[in-house]
Amino acid sequence: MILVTGATGNYGSKAIAFLLKKGITATNIAVLVRSEENYQDLVEQGVDIRIGDYSDVDSMVKAFKGVDKLLLVSSNDRGPIENRTKHHINAITAAKKANVKHIVYTSFVRKDGHKNSAISGFQNSHVESENFLKESGINYTILQNGIYQEMILAFVGDKVAETGTILFPAQDGNASWVLREELAEAAVNVITTQGHENKTYKLTNNVSVGFGQIATDISETLGKEVSYISPEVETFKAILEKAGVPEMYINMFIMWGTAVAEGMMDLEDDSLESLLERKPTSVNQFIRKIYG
């Protein structure tokens, strides 16, 4: 029995679809959902619905009963970072109590210097979670996922085709953007095959790309000039505040923009290509699909 957490989320739902596509029968797939979530689509797919919450260890112990392999999709909790770490520790603790044999955990790609980077809190959460998992005694596979290509759309803005401008404080930094769907596919390939126990994979793209190139790709796809401007952080903040963007989103944009500028996600690796058995979708291909 394979159980997928975060089953109603974008990543979890894609992982479930890939499990079914690979021929894993619905009766051998369990999913973790919170009682208040809308999971009718999952019911229709015939998978085993388990009710549990990252904040409630006992509920997860019950939900993980009879599970051999657990795809632990990292928490997207928007509260304090401590909540995210606690959620992961709770899930791992519950898995151990339920005698789960193998945990595949979706972490985040990491480079030297991350402790002093703009995403140090986010990174530290994953470091603590990985360490706890390794010390749990459960067989593990850690998937250090690269930054999603889908996040490019948020960073360039939904009106980029109209304004012809990308305003983002990433300077000349590059990132190894990856398609969320392909990360989920790679995770399924790991959890359904042998030889991945106690290994860590850096799942990034083969080529890192900056926003100057992203602007060029969008320009070519739209057939109109799109320029990239990287203002100072305080200037960027003032522009967004004037536009009425909520503080939470401003802080998020600044955090990720600064992290890209710092090169914290500029890490090319062929592990994703190996797990997919093909080259990952490039940023150019992604942009052509979105804006073409």
C-alpha cells in the first residue's frame, strides 16, 4: 500500500494520477486528506481515503495503518516556519508508530551558504525535517526539488503581455526551474521501483535560467518586446505597496527574488532526467506552452 499526503494539492493530485497511470491499482493507493477538504475527485478515482492532519499525530497513526510506502509531500503551511517543521516531524513520528517501511519526502534543493540566504528559514525547516527523517530509522528517499516553473508566472505577473515589463528583484541570478508535474512523476518512479532507499536526489533542470532570458523567451513567444527590470529591494517594495499588494505577498516576492539573485537555486543536475528517462521540460518550452 502506497499513501500520498497532501492529496488534494497540486503536487499530491498529480502524484496520484501518475500512480494510476503506472498501473498501481486504486485499491493499493491511499491518500491523506483533512476532514474539511473537498475530496470528491479522489472518491471517484476509487483510492482509499484516509482522514488525518499534520498537526494531529494520532490521526495520522490511524491513517497510516497498513501503509508500506509513504509519499510525504511537504507542508505548505503559511504560518510560522516552525509549523511546517512540526508538521513533518509529526508525520514521520506517526509513520514510525504505524510501521511504515519507506518514506519518500519532498524537500527543497540546497546549496552551500543557504544558512545566510534570503530563504534560510524555509531551508532550515527542510534541513531539520531531513535530519529527523534520517534519525527515525525508517528507510527514506529525500527528493530535493528545484523551484517550480509555475512560480515564474507569479513573479512576472499576469499582465506581462500587456505591460511588456517584468519587474522583479532577482538581478542577474539564475535558477534551475522545474515543472511540478515532472517532479511528481519522478517521485512516483522512485516510490514504485527498487534501489532508492536512503538516497538523496537533487531534482533540478539541466540548465539554469535567469529573468533576462525569461524576458527574451516571452518576447519571442508573444512577438512583442518584453523587458526585464530588477529594481533595488526597497524600490520594488514601495512599488508593490503603492499598487496595493498585500504585505504577505510582497515579502514572499522579495524573499524569492533575493534568493534567485543570491544564486541559491542555480544548481544543475541530471538526476531528474535519469528518473524521468528523458530531458525535463525546459523553461523555454514551458513559456511557449503558456504564452503561445
